[in-house]
Amino acid sequence: MKKDKILVIGACGQIGVELTLALRKMYGDTNVVASDLREEHELLKGTGPYVSLDVMNKEMLHVLIIRHNITQVYLLAAILSATGEKNPLLAWHINMQSLLNVLDIAKEENIDKVYWPSSIAVFGPNSPMQDTPQHTIIEPTTIYGISKFAGERWCEYYHHRYGVDVRSLRYPGLISYKSAPGGGTTDYAVEIFHEAKEHKQYTSFLSENTYLPMMYMPDAIRATIELMEADASKISVRSAYNLSAMSFSPKEIAAEIKKHIPEFTISYEPDYRQQIADGWPNSMDDSLARADWGWKHEYDLAKMTEDMFKNI
């Protein structure tokens, strides 16, 4: 067991629950402090320390970090793309200030490592849609994307200016069965499994040929931990790495589901989220992550679909 003491902020979200459990397996239950504004998630209960925390309260966060001798911080708290469009100023405020609070305390307390997720939302309609490269035109059109792009610049700034070891991944759409998605544009790819199992029917809020980069949660958790475990000398990107596994459309995932539930049907009623998705990449080039720290995805659409139906 390593001697690190880890704080996970936003531990009750879609990524947070599974990441906290994975980190507790690696570092020991008592060495990973979970925190969130919400009540403790059912899957976390009894697995290790839990603290109610508002990341916007910098003093409270600072005290918590000192009291628990925290050496690594994973900041996952955020307002996501679809939710953010309903209240852009709040989304900007929470997404930016939470990161600045963590980066500033990390600088002051010499915290070993900070993890903060970025997203494919940093890309906009002027970015190349196919195999979107690591370095390209970045002109996001959602407040979530704008806040993530600004956050990437802050991470790079704190690394170059103050030596803060902060690392980041541009997550694609994430699919999981353990915890519910939190108001993103790719949430359809989680909802569709539950609806298929319960009602044999799903109405997609994205059109049938909307391709988006996606990833199964076990791959996302493993990528996050592998990035954080990599030697600092291997990290060449201090904004956020492109990360990829698969890319599919609602039509394609529906066809894969039909192999398991032949009577399943899908219909399409695109809403405001369609416009968000239209500005995002269809697929991503993550060759830098693969070259720098050996990233390799395990799940494709068929393997993920099989695993989802085994578990939901």
C-alpha cells in the first residue's frame, strides 16, 4: 500500500463513485477521503471516510486538506454540458472557481498531484470532426466547453508557473451502470440500456446518425489512474490529453442492443442537446496518450453492450 492520502471531490457523481472505489482498492480504504455536497452514495457507504464538502468554500477545503494530510486531489465536481446551458453563469462560476480553489491550495500546500477532468466539449464546430487531433482549433460553443477550455489553460499555467503537477483527460461520453449520468449530452447512451431492458423502447434526444466519441466507465477509470500513476517525465501534455475508445451513433447502439433484445425499438426526437452534439467531434485522435503513457482501451461497442446487460 502506498502512503498517499487522496481526496476525491465530487465523489458521488457518475465518475466519482467508481473512481473512489478503485482508488480505495489501490491505496487502502482509509487513505481515500470521499467528499461531495450530496448525501453519501449508497455504493460508497461503509467503504471509507466520507466528508460533506462544498468545494466553493475555499477555507473549508483548505482546512480539510491540511487536517487529512492530503497528498493528491481529484476534482470531479462540475456542472455538465446540458445542465450548464440552462444556467450558464452558475456553470461558469462553479466550474472555474472550484478548479482555482484547488490549484491555489495545491500550490500553497505543495500537494503532490492534482487531477481535473476536461472533455470533448472543448472542441467546437470549427474543429476537425474526424480523428480530432490533440492540438487543433478549439472554439467551444457551450458554457461547459468554454469552462473546460479555460480550465485547461489554468492547469497548464499552474504547472509552468508554480510547478503544480496537475493532469487531465478530455473524456468522451462515459457509459456506466453503477451510478447515474449527471446532465450531459451523451447521457442517451446510458439511458438507452435501462429503457431497453425495462420498456423495450427508447426515444433518443439525438438524431440517428449523430456520431460521438464514447467510452465504457471501466476504461475511463483505468485511464485516469494510469495517467496519475505515470512518471511525471512521461506527461508531455499539461492542458488535457485526448482520450478515445469507440465512436458510435444512436442507430448503431440500437442495432447492438437488438442482438440482446430483438424486440427493442428506437425513435428519434432531437432536442436542444442535438445542437450541442453537432459541435463536438465524431471521433478523436488520442495517439499522444497512447505514446506518452501507454493508454490502451479494452472495451468496444459489442463488449460494452454485453457487460451492461449483465449488470443492469
